[in-house]
Amino acid sequence: MKSDTKTLILDVAQRLIQTRGHNGFSFRDLSREVGVRTASIHYHFPTKTDLAVALIRRYREMIGEAMADIAVQQDSLGKRLDATTRLYMDTLHNGSRICVCAALAGEYLSLPGAVQVELRKLIDDSERWISRFLTEGRARGEISKDNDPHSLARLWYAALQGALVVSRAGNHEILRDAAGALKNLTLRGM
């Protein structure tokens, strides 16, 4: 039961971060949503920093697994970029959520240091996956040799995160259109 409660706390906290941000909820809000006393939350996560660090680590793991699946299941750069974009679209279509990274990056300067460190790791991991896809695509001749996969991955990641945030304001097509345009620019060099 304890692990189930801990998982439920993380699930609800993730939703709250993705919809309200780190500074937009308290343990009291979390306890109401989970249906447990705040003491139960403090039992699993003594501080909000502990909760946020655990949540980001879990999210990084989930993203890593999703990206590893894309790497195995998709055989071309175009398909990998489309599948990556779908991860963002799925997040947006789940209650107008945004990525944990986008939610926390906007509050970066007010986050505790340990949360900032974990957020930076999430960003680095995500950029690395996209860079890997682009590097392998370049090796297969799917993009120009002139394209720097690392810089292009940063552009992709920033564009997806930014479009996700803007799309949340009511026009979900912005994310789809931005990703489509960037994909065309990425692959057009051939």
C-alpha cells in the first residue's frame, strides 16, 4: 500500500506541475487531490524539493524509455521526429498539460538548487536523444552533412517545448504546424 500511495502522490504531483507549475500547488492541495493527510505525503517526501526531485527522475526515466522505443521501432529520421512530436501532442491532449520541463523551466530561478540540477539533467537527456536521432539520420544521408546534429537537436527541443506552451493557450495546431515546418527544414537539405 505504501508504494501505491507513493506512486499516486507522484502521479498527482506530476499532473499538478504540468498544469500549475511547481509553485502553483502545496502539499495541502496535493493531500486533497490524493485523498490522504499531508503527514502521509511528508512520510514519502519530507519536503517539496524531495517530491520534485523524485518526480523529475521518474519523468526522465519515462522519457528515456519512450525515446528508446522510438529508436527501436522507427527506422528513419522522419519517422523518429514524428514519433517524438507525438509524445508532445499526447501530453498536450491530456488535459492541456505541458512537459514537466516546460512547466519547471519557466520557474527555474525560483526552484530549489536540487530541482534545478534534476531539470538540467532532463533537458540534457532529451536533447541527447534528439541529437542521436539526427546524428544517425545524417549518417544515413537523411540530412545534410552540413547540419550539426547537436545544435539542430537544441533547436528541435526548444521549438517543441515552446510550441507546446503556446499551443496550450487554445490552438493545439501550433505544435503540429511548428514541428511539421521544422521537420521539412531539417529534411529539405537533401
